[in-house]
Amino acid sequence: MVKNLSAERSWAHTRLLFSLNLCAAIAAMLGAAVRCCSVAAAAVAWVSPRSLLHPTQAPGQAAAVQSLRCYSHGSHETDEEFDARGVIYFNKPDIDAWELRKGMNTLVGYDLVPEPKIIDAALRACRHLYDFASAVRILEVVKDKAGPHKEIYPYVIQELRPTLNELGISTPEELGLDKV
């Protein structure tokens, strides 16, 4: 059997060209990202030299690139602003079931146990939607988020007790769901 060497060579040549083009494209993207970071770092250094991790009298471009995180931008909100944003979200008069679940999923994604005033607003939104199951699920999520810190969940329930009584919401423990 006679092998077609020219076909094999053209296939190998095509694979090599594809690999080289791919490497060139990746290098171009990385170069653009580094240039973007260095421009952003220079801008930050120009506006606020105290924001660098390792400030010097005249930081060079390399020091600025090293100390800037290109993915962390925007303002940082305080705990009070965060709580107010959560309360405002759940107190919307036209909130629907999807928005309630979306808000709770977002809240659960944070590395924290929500403040009782945010949970209060979420429970009131559940009452507004006549969604008892979501209200109980919110309390279960709060207990889960408290994790090994056994003192957090009783504190939250203590703070929410007037709201729970007003809205007629039972805790998972009162429903026997903790024994399942």
C-alpha cells in the first residue's frame, strides 16, 4: 500500500498553522489584558497613590500593576447600606414570587447571615404573596446559614418573634421539620 505523503504533510502543516494561530491569539489577548491593567493601574496611581498596596515615593508602572486588582472595582458599601438595600428590595409593593426567590438566592450566596430586619422584610413579602412555604423556607435557610454558630439562629428568631406572631408564621421547629 502506497502512502500519500503529500496529504499527510499538508495535514500536519495545517495542524501546525492552527496551533500557531491559536497561540498568537492567546498571546494577543493576554497582552491586551496586561496593557489594560497597566493603564488602569497608572490611572489609579495618578488619582490616588495611597491606594497602592506598597506605596513608594514614585511608584513605577510595574509596582502599580502588581498592586492593582483589575477585577475589583466599584465602591464598597457599609453594613447599614447593605441592610437598607435588602429591606428596600423586599419591601417593593409589586414584588412577585420570582423576585422573592431571586432576592433570597442572592442573599444566601453571600458569606453572612442576614440581619433580622432583612429577614423581616422578606417574611412580609411572603405574606404579601400568600406564600407560607417560602416563609418557612427562609427561616430554614437562616438556620442553615448560621452553621455551627448555635447562638445566631435563636437570636434571629427572638428578634423576629413579634413579626412571626403578627403574620402567623410558624418556625420550622414549631412545625416539627427539625425532626425529619
